[in-house]
Amino acid sequence: MKEEKKILGERRRQLILQWLKESEAPLTGAELAAKTNVSRQVIVQDISLLKARNEPIIATSQGYLYLKPAEPAKTYTRTVACFHTPEQTKEELYLLVDCGVTVKDVKIEHPVYGDLTASIMVSNRLEVDQFIAKIEATKSSYLLQLTDGTHLHTLEADSPVKLDAACRALKQAGFLIEA
């Protein structure tokens, strides 16, 4: 029986890193030592060197794990043109958040100031209620009042299906301005 050759230095550390990245389960020092034909102590040193390079490796009671960065959530945005009265604002916002979208802002095209944008950032009915209450408590006007009801919203969702549903709801309510 031929003795397996040790995998040396940097090549071994690169393999360890690759195996940890590919593994869904923790890998023990003994497993890594057997795969590279070195002692478990050499593996412990290799892991320390990899950590010193800021590789996100943690030691657990089950073995070593590579902490994979969380995938940023994919979001989709769409700008919609709407028309309604100030009294219908709550209804419009409820329709949108009930479809699972976030209403990021409201925009109007002012004849003097040009494009005006105000952040809204509502994602559920409670946030809509808080937004409306703040408008009422401060006796503020809605931007749409400056354009007799015409305005744009930037909508955001985790799927285009939700944005489509929001557009259908706006259309059904008679709020959507279509090209």
C-alpha cells in the first residue's frame, strides 16, 4: 500500500478554504487532516492562518464552518402614475401595501419647482395609518394637491408579481394613469 503524499502549505490552505466554502455541514479538523495527509494540529494552524486573512471561518463543536455572506435580498422597483383626491390617499396606500409592496415615495412635477419628491416608506397598514395621522396632526398638504391629484410613486417589492398585483389593484380602483 502506497503512502499518500502530504499536501503542502499554501496549496493545502487553498483546498481547506475551498472545501469549507463548498460544504453545507461543518468539517472536522480530523476530516481535513485525513484529506490532506497532515496532523490535526497542522489543520488548526492552517485555520488560524486563514482567519488571520479575514476568512470568515468559525470553529463549532461539530467542526469548522465557512460563514457565507447572506445574499442581498433581490428587490424590484416600478414607478407608477396615479390620480386621485387627497381623501383617497389612505385607500390608495392600503391597496398598495396589501399587495406586499413598499411605497417608497411620492413625486410630482411642479410648474415652478420642477420635480419634487417626498419620502413615504410605508409597507403595511400600520405605517400607512401613522403616515396619514402625521399629515393630519401637522395640518400638512399632500403633494398631489399641488397638481390636482396627479402624482407618481416608486414601488418596491421582492417580486415582480407583487408589483403587477399592485398595478392591477390601482387600475381596478381607478387610480392608475396608463400610457
